[in-house]
Amino acid sequence: MQVDYPFYIFDEDRGQTFPMIVLPEGYQRVIPKFYEKGGKERIEALAKNLNDSLEGIFGKPDIKLRWDEKRGLIYISVGPSGGLDLSDSGHHFQEHNLGSQTSLISGTIAINYIHELLELE
């Protein structure tokens, strides 16, 4: 499985940091195993722990995850309007309405999700 490692960029025009999350090539073939081995539950637990532990720092981030049986994690919502959406091509996550703080949270979840997928390869 070829991997383009996730990273963060700083967008000078917006004055914010954003995650650049490309999923591993062919990741869809390990999605059934990801679910079987409890990957979804581990990522959900991470999101809950982040939601609870960051409340004192950022306020409760109100993290929500959306899953698809065949495509895996398709949406990471942080706050009322920001998040990462799985692109139509299914190869990367697209940022919308994130700031630096919410980018760090959503990027943390996405990076851990990719780690779980790579562990199955």
C-alpha cells in the first residue's frame, strides 16, 4: 500500500493551519478487516477522549464521526460547521470551515485512522 504521509500546511491568506490527509492507496480493501478488528471502536474512543479532555483548553469541541460500511470514515465534524469530508474520489479528506484548533483535532483523528488502516496491511 503506497502512503502519502499526512501533514499540515499553513495557509497565509487564511492565517490558519490545515491538515492535508491523503488515504493510503487501496485502503478500501482493508475496510472490512478494520471493522472486524474493532478499528471503528478505537477511533470512536479516541474522538470521545479528545472531546472530553480538550474541553478545558478549547471548550467542548463537539466531535462527531460518520462512517460508511464500504468506505470507512467519511466525515469528521468538529464544532458546529467545520470538519473533514472524504472526497468524492475517496482518496483524501477535504477541509471545510476549520480553524487551526479544529484542524489539529480533526487531523489527529484522521492520522490515527490511517494508522489503524496501515496496521492491517
